[in-house]
Amino acid sequence: MLRTPGGRIPLLRQVDRPELAGAHPAEAPGAAPAYIERDAEPGLRAALERARFVLVVGESTAGKTRLAYEVARTRYPRHAFVRPLSRAALPEAVRIAARRRRAVLWLDDLEDHLGAGGLTAAQLASLGTAVVIATMRVQEYRRYDAREESRLTGSDRDAWRAQRDLLQQAAVLRLPRHWSESERRRAAAHQGDPRIGAALRAGERFGVAEVLAAGPELLASWENGWAPGANPRGAAVVAAAVDCRRAGLRRPVSREWLRELHAPYLAARGGGDLQPEPFAEAMDWACAAAYATSGLLIGNYGAGFTAFDYLLNAPGHAGVPVPDHLWSGLLARVGPADAYDMGLVAHQDGRLARAVEALDLARRGGVPGAELPLAIAIGDSGKPRRAAADLAGIARRRTDRLGPRHPETLTSRHQLAFFIGESGAHRAAATRFAALVSDAGEVLGPDHPDTLAARHQLAYFTGAAGDTGAAARQLEALLADRLRVHGPGHPLVLAARRSLIWFRSFASDDPAAADRELAELLAEAEERIGPDDPHTLAIRGSRAALAARAGRAAEAAGAWAELTADRTRVLGADHPHVIYARLEWARALIARGRTSEAGALLNGVLAQAQSVLEPGHLHLRTARELLAEACDRAGHEDP
């Protein structure tokens, strides 16, 4: 907890340096640079007029903390400044803020205060008149946006939903990294400060606050450190610390952990050929306040070390998982609460085996609520029958404790119905979702996200059970409601449109019409949500399947081959969606008469699927059936 030298909680007027609020130190020595009023400041003041919980979102070094600090000091000078310095200190901070007549609960880097043992809705409600001011990196905030929500259809997680609902209580202010012309004109009045002058001369490539915090210089320093004879061990230590944060660890890492975790990074770059410096020298270099700002690592021997958050945005990190050696080495060292955080991040990133491993550690360690996300990760990783069995127990316990229509029970019933359907019992799943739609509509309301998600699953499993006409009618009604609730560009609207096109195509006498609609939908999805989004990839899968159904085997084989490559890159080779794409690729090859190629592909798929999927999985049965078909037709010569 931040305290005065006398051990007291300070008033905001006593917090006389922005660094005490978490702001990055500015480049070059001396007092903090003059505060330059940001265009977003009136919006922040207005938000504090109407809300007790305000969240400033922006990229690293955009100036989020400095803006919030300057506004808070002028608005609440006599309020207690309650800043927990770790998640473990949060409960005490909430109690202190709730007891004070005037208090600001300060949560810089809010993502570090979410998850197991983190901020809850109940704590937020207990704060009385206290004001909560928080900051969050935009990359973390995006984990809770509409695109992420849409990915969880049929596999929502209690923890994700609780954190999302908590964030939705905040008045959110977005702060751009690049400064506007008016902001730069205001900064020009302070060009006598060489730090501000240098930042303005950096042009439009970087934001002014970004340059003041020396973000680009620190990133360059890290990259240059890999050079032989420079600081390659230090660069490897920084790489390990960065990946600890990317893996989902929300707290500092000890010196001893970094000593052990950095070695594979150094070896991968050349090891001894790089003439690495001793470890103590490497740590000194990584922690040195380069350019008199933050170091590449922030912290100390007692509290541990955290990578400077600007480094998390380094080129090459987007969509690339942390290496296996870091993941396994870190998971072997963390406790259950940290494993829970890591498991949720791995699940959201589509790294399902990692998610199961971490969430199982959290469940065995007694983390509350870990059993549901663990069951879902197990099901998503290719074991739907096991997940359904686990979820049946969870739903039963929640029904006994809370009642059959409590929102938490409804969530577990949704997951249970989904994985029953994924196990192949489509009609049973549709029956369960029909009951769930009725109960959710009455308890949560017809437009609640959970009600709409249940309606989508009802339509899907109705169609999968063979009644494609009923599925299309249900999806037409759902799409109308999705459009009314979300608007045309929402990812869930795109998902409903894809399903509707697919099921409606079974009754159409014009297959080309469905193909045109999917092509238009694909172009829109690539523009709105990106080419690697699961919804975009699913549209490509529907197009490939439609080509196969129309007898265009060569086109289908090419499309499935490309989709297999992209899904492997995005999700990893063991993901069930990748296995499915490979099976459909083989099916198209068989249809083309290329049975030898299909057989080789299927032998590989079968070996892989047996190591990942539970016995009796639909993909395993399909692989064996296709392999038998390829063998039966092996007498035909491949073209």
C-alpha cells in the first residue's frame, strides 16, 4: 500500500509526483515535465461528475496515468489516495477506502487487480462514496470486448464474464497514443524543457508521452542488447520477463526465477557465441534507468521484477504464443491463483492444452470458481463427454445451492447442453437449449447476451439434428434481434448470418446464391474483425464445405488446405478445429481421386487425433471412415 514516510495513507494533495501514482518517469533527470492538458481531460472530468468508477484506457505510455493523476489531484485534493501496490493488498485497500468519508481507490494497471483474489462487484458495491479511478492497457481491455465475447458462444467462462461485467460498470475514457495538433500546440509553450522539445521533434511516428517515457529508446535498447559482446544475457532476461506477463502472470517475477527462465532464450540466440555477460551484470543492465526513465525491468530484489509494459507491444508478439519452455517453467513455479490467471489467458488465446493444465492446478489448489472454466477447457480441447460429465455435477451442485434458474446455474446448464451436443447427441442438446431459452428469457430477459447465445445454440443443434428448415427459421428470428440489439457490424451478427446462410442453403435450389452471400460475408468479416478471427475462419470453412457439397472438389481441397494452414498458425496443430479442417481436406482429396495423398494425410491426422481427443470422438470416427474409404478406392490412380 502506498503510504507516507510516517506510515499513513496520503491525501491526494500530498502525492506530489506522478510517479507515485504509477506514471512512467520522463526521459532525462529532474522533476516531472510540465503537464500538458490533453484533449480528453474535459471528458474525464465529466465522467467523474456522473460515475464513481472511471477507467482510462490506452496504449502503454499514452499518458493514461498522468492524465488521471492531474485531474484527480485538482478535483479531490483532500481525498485519501488509496493505492494498493499488489493484488494481495487490494482487500485491505477496499476496506480502507470504504471506511473513509473521502477516498479515491487508485488502480493503475487495472488488469493486475483482476482475476483470482482480484476486484469483485461486491467489493465495488461496498465502497460507498469512494471514487475508483483506474487505468488499463488497451490490449488488456480488448480481452473483454465484443469480439472476445463472440468467441465464447457455447463456452463462456464464469471468470471472464464476471470481469467483463465489472468493467462494464465503469465509465470508460479512451486516450489516443498520438497527440492531436491542439495538444502539440499546448506542448510547444513548454519547449524550454528539452524533454518536451525532443518529444515534439520526434514527429508523428510516436506520441509525445511515449517519447517522454523513452518507450522507443528502451525497445531499441532491448533489441540492440542481443548483439555479441553487448548485453545478450540481459536481453534474454528481459525476454523471459516479457513472456511471463504475456503468459498471464500478473505479479512481479523473482530474481531467481529470471535466472532460471532466461537460459533457453539465450541459447536460442546463440548462447556462448554471443559472449554473454554474468547474470548479475545482466540484471544491472536490465534494471538501469535508461535515459533516466524506467528500466527495461521495473522492481527490486525484494519485490520482484516486471517488464516495462511498452515492451509487450514489441513487433512479432501479436498472435504468437509464449514458448513452451517459458510456459512449463513458469507454471511449475506459480501458485494456484497465478495458474488460474494463466489458464484463462491460454484459453482465450486458443491454447487449450495449456489452459487445462493451468486451470487444473488452480482447481486442485482450491481457487474458487476454477472448476467451470476447467471443464469448458477440457471440452474445447477435444473431450466433450468428459466435460459434459463434469458439468453435470457442477450444474447439479448449483441447482441444489442456488436453484435451477439462478444465473450461475443457467451458465452451467448452457455449457452442459453445449458439450452434450458436441458429444454427438444433437437432439438432446437442442431439447436442453429449448428449455434454457425459456428460462433465460424469463430470468435474464429476451435481449440478454446469454438468452441470445442459447437461441443460437438451439438453432445450431436443431439443424445438426437434421431439421435444417426449423434451424433457418430460428436463425432468421435471432438475426433480426441481434441486429436490433447489436447493430450490423457486431461479430455475433456475422456469426448469425453465417449460420443462417448455411442452413438456408439446404432448401435452396440456387447453391450459387449461398456462395455469393458467404463471399460477401467473408469480405465484411475480414474488414471488420480481421482475417484471423475465429468467425472469419469459420466463414471460410463454410465456403469450403459448400464447394464440396456442390461437387467442386478441387476448389474445396485447396480451400481446406489453406484453412488448415491458417488455423494451425492461429490455434496450434492440436486444436480440434485444425483436426476437423485436415479431415475435410482429406475428404476433398478422396473426392478428387487422390487417394494416396488423402491416405497419407489421414494417417497423420489419426495419429495426432488419438493423442489429443477422447476415445469415441466424432473426429476419430470420421478419420477411420475416411481412411477406409481411401483404402477401398486406392486402386484408382491419382491424377
